[in-house]
Amino acid sequence: MKAREIRQRFRTLLADENTHVLPVVFDGISARVTAMTGFEVALVSGNVSAAALLALPDIGLVTLTEMTDFVRKICKATDIGYLVDADNGYGNAINVMRCVSEFESAGAAAIMFEDTELPTRYGQSGTTFVSREEMCGKLQAAVEAREDDALVLVGRTDTLRPLGLEEAVARVRAYSTTGVDAIFVPGARSREDFAALRAATHLPLIGVGLPKPDAESTALAFLRECGVGMTVTSTVPFQVSVQAIHDALVHLRKTGEFGPFEAQMCSRQLLDELLGAPSYQDRQRRFLGLD
């Protein structure tokens, strides 16, 4: 499937009558598993990418070049649509323009820019934010840099919890005038939060997590009622993977064998399917004369 088709599918899902879950992927295999289990969209997050790529915390240490290469590999692994966390765009509005160009060429279906001030400045205590005006300029620059009009651009404000609902609503309203396609608002949990945010924009909302609904509806139904088109899940798959590696190697170190962990291994058949082994075996037969 071509990148434009994937982006158009992402747009369709964002605007339909359901709330779609975006699992966090962290390499080619996790991307393949995500697609295999039926997800049509996923997130390439900043914090998990920093951990998976460099074993470093999410404090702005991953470069645009490193992230672009990472995104390209993940996008090539499947045909599902990826929302890429571009943090602050790696600088000012001009940096944002290059960021859009790089991630678009890498195959991203959507790119998200946040209004957090990064990296942390000397003596800075707590999270700080760029002004509404500066963030609007960055989002307008992102829109201008986009070559494929199917590419989804997302404005994100993290101000809801630190600065309150009034400021978050004001920023959502301002960002919605820049030409972006959706608004990402971490921290919204209550129906009151979502109602105020929904009233501030005509654009689809993207949320975080699956909050406990306040009625008999499911969490996803609750989010749909609140006008949330997509929601990002936690980093559970990544954390489960790290814990499994840790526990298996601790056991190996102590006992010299993997013992009970062998029962938790994926089958060879599943691994071959994820790796596309049958198609490569066919190519080896046809082009290398191998049996």
C-alpha cells in the first residue's frame, strides 16, 4: 500500500464513528505484531523511542536524523498508519518544516507537535510551554511544509493539568485555526474536560488512555461520546517486553538455563510469519537455486 493511501485511511479512521486505539510500537517486530493482531493505527512515541533506540530517558536526546531512520524502518514493516511523536519539532518553526519533510518522506501517516518547551533550560523547574503565538507559528509552518495533503498534522497541548482547563481550551481554540487536522490533549479524563475541549474546536480530538466511564458504556464508547477519534494506550507492550528479557536473563545467570521461560517463547511458526520467512525462502529457490 502506498503512503498516501495509508494516510487517507488514517484520516478516515480519525473521523469515523468509532474511537480507535493507538498502541505504542518500538521496533519492526512490535509493529508487525500490532498489525497482525488487527490494529490499523499505532503510535511511534518519543519516550519509548528514546528507550528502545538509545536506552536513554525522554529528555530530548534523540536527534531528528535518528528518529527519522527509526520511523522509516517501522513504516516499511507494515501497511498500518503511524502517528509519529515529533516532540517540539526539534526547534523553532523552521526546524519544524524540515521535521515534516523528513517524517513525511519516511512514511509517517501523521505527525504530532507539542507546545512543551524543550530541551529543559538551565535552572528551569517543572514543565514550561512556548507561547500560544509561537506554537501557532510552528503549526502553520508544519502545514506549509507538508507536500502530501493526505498527511495528518496534529497540534498538541500539554497544558491541561499544569495550567488548567481554561488555558488548555484557549490553546486548543488557537491551534485549530492553523490548518492542522486534529488536536491531541493529554490529561483529559472527565466528561467536563472533554466537553469544554470539544466545544473549542471543530477538529477531531486525540486523547490518552482509556478512562473509566461515568455510565454503563465502555471506555471506548465513553470516549466516542466525548468526540475523541483516537486514543493512545500506555507503554505496556514495551514494558512487558523489557521485564520478560530481564527475568529470563536473571534466571539464566543464576541457573545456567532458561527453564520455565521456554514455555513463554513464541513459536517458530509465528516468528517465521512475522519475519516473512516463507516469501524469502521462495525467493531463494527462484533466484539462488536453493532447495
